[in-house]
Amino acid sequence: MAKSDITGKRKLKAQNVSHSNIKTKRWQNVNVQTRRLWCAELGRFVTLNVTTRDLRTIDRIGLFAYAKRHNVKL
């Protein structure tokens, strides 16, 4: 199953709504990517499944700080 290793985000239940307001169930999948990320504090690469939103935040504050924010040990 597609799930972020850091935040734990996974697919959500949602509804398609037609023009006549008929609702049918569907899944909203998260955009999970497998990436090798450099962790300067550890001095090595770490392979993680992360969402694209996670990648944007990691670029901004760093991998180690982002993992610490979510109580994840690398």
C-alpha cells in the first residue's frame, strides 16, 4: 500500500459527485515516491517512501529536522 514513511499519509475515501448530485465512492491516492535522500547529520543516504509534499518540506527545512518533527528515527 502507498504510505509515507515519515508522515504516515495514505489514501483517503472520497466521493465523485455527478451533475445530478449522485455520489459514488472512490479513493484519493497520495503521490508517494521512493527516494534516496542525503542526510547530512548522519553522513549517508536514506531510502524512504515520501509524498511529494514531504519532499518540498524536506528541501526547505532538511531531512533530519523533518523526521524529528514527526518523531521518526532515521
